[in-house]
Amino acid sequence: MTTKPQSLKVGILALFPALAGVLYAITQPGSEEGLSFSNDATAFYDSNIAGNADSDSDIELTYSPTLNFTRRSGLIGMSASLGATFGVFADNDEFDYELFRSNLNLSYPNTPDIPYSLALSGGYNESSEVDTFSGRRREKALANFAGSLRYNVNERWGFRVNGGWTEVDYADAGLPTQTTIVGGVDLVYIYSENLEIFGGYSYSDTSAGVDSETQTFRLRLEGEITPKVTGVLGVGYQIRETEVNDSGDPYVNLDLSWAVNERFEVVATAGMGFYTTSLGNSGQRISGGLAGVMALGGAVSVSLGANYQDQSYDSFGLDRSDEFLSYQAGIVWQMSSAARVTASVTFIDVDSTRDFLVYERLRAGLGFNYTF
């Protein structure tokens, strides 16, 4: 990674144990706490490791140790994780990686009886993955901080104020560092104990290759939509202003789960909104997905799913569009409370107005997780 992410990584790694110790000390003693160590090892076959028409196939081996801490009692609720991911390729060792991961989430007060609440979260996470915009594997570091303050005026009404900061830094020296600052406010209507309605506005400013400002007007339902359907249903309107062009389009955020019965669940997702590419360009993304998960017994579950995604850039001066259609299948065997075996297969068909980015990709994995 570049010098800036490395220095930030070292700083967070050095401060994390001390910060966790202080936060643990100021919380009240209680029984709802836990420290665990997770080990995840996976082998993948990937028919297209870089995401382009000329890419090679390879075998990828990964190992991810993660230390997790959770505390739900006392004045402050806390969850924290600190870990790493190591990956090696059988034939393309230039893509080998060592990645750092850390996350911290705090909530105060840690009880539903008080009308106000404060939530803070932050993290520093590195990744190595296919960049679908450029058709290359890229390493990047993402640092983020977010906060949310909520106050319930009475049993029916409340409001929420939130804000955040995100910085994305790529290992490739020629790519711009992307910094986003966001803030928003929502009026909250407490429809029932299990369903809330949010109506509000957010503003974000992104500094990248092409700077942008985005305004979102939104209406959002969260919780139990019907007795068997839970999740998030959000709609609205977005306006993005850039140095190249301005555009306004509908905004959609849907993530719903339908419990058909005790053993079968259906998950539906959909989204529509603006985003920023690795090169700093603005684009519009439309996506939708459907998946089903079935428990075959007490220890085995299987899943099937399909997803569609369309990315277009013509509203911002770039004559290009990309389409992604993917299918997934997976199986999980919970051998014991500590051990789990997983297997997955994903097939992706990519079509683009750029011939270099027209390809098919098959990725199959077998993994083992042990947590103690």
C-alpha cells in the first residue's frame, strides 16, 4: 500500500488494544460479554482472476485470523474486531496479498428504556479484489468513521442526526484518493414496536478524480413490514453535481427477508443510486437480487441466488455501460458450535460497451472455519 495507508494502519494497530482496554474498563461488570478467535481457511478456483477478456485462471488460497470482542451489558455496548487476511495464488504470485482489518462499534446508552441514543463506528480495512471498472485486480485501504444521534420526543415521534467520513486509498499510485464527508437528518415515526418510518435528507461531498456533491431526499421503512417480511424499504430522489455534468434520478434501497416457514427464507435486494469508480468517475448503478436459503437439517443449509447489475456513465460525460448477471449456490455444514465447512460456486457473465471488459467468470470455493 502507499505510505499514507501504511502509517494509518500502524497507528490503528498500536492504539486498538489500548482503546479496547479503556472502553472495557469504563463499562460496568456484567455477564453479556465475550472474546473469541476465528480462523477461516479457504481454497478458491477462479477462472478469471483479474476481471477482463484476457485474464488467467488460478488457484487462490486464503487464511483469515480474527480476534472478536463483544459486550452488551453495562452503560456502553461494544463490538470490536482485529484481524488479517493472507492470500496466495498458485501461478500469479504478483497478486499475493497481506491485508489488515479492524472495526469498532459503540452504542450508548446500552438500554432501550432511555429516549436518546448515540452510536459510533469506525474501522480500517484493506482488500484485494477485482475492480470491475478497470478490469484489474487492485488493493485498496478503506478508513471510515460514522456517528448517529437519536432522540425520541415521545412514544410516536423522534429524530436522528448522522454523519460520517470515508477515505479510500488505492495501492496504485496513479489512482486518486477518494474522501467523502456525509451528513443527514431524519424525522422518525414509530409506527409500532417492530416498525419505524424515516423521512429525511442527506448531503455528501466526495473529493476524487472528478469531485462531486450528492443530495438525497428519502423515505425509509425499517423493521417488520408484515408479520413474515422484515428488513429495509427505502425510496427517494438523488441529485449529483460534478465538474462534468449534473444529474437527478430516483433512489432505491431495498433489503427484505421473507420467512416462508421455519426452514425456508427468501431474501430480495434492489438498489438504484450514484456511485464513484476507482478512477474518480461518477456513475449510476441499478441492481437487483433474489436468493433462497433452506435448512436441510439441524446442521446443513443450502442457498441459491441470482443478481443483476447495470452500471452506466453517460449522464456524466462517459459513453459506456456495463451489465453483470451472476448466479450463486452454496452449502454450509455446521459441524459443531465451533467448526463450520462451507462450499460455494459463483458464475458471472459480464457484458460491456468495452470489448476488453466482456468476459465470463467462474469462482468456486471450499472453506473451513474454527472459532474458539
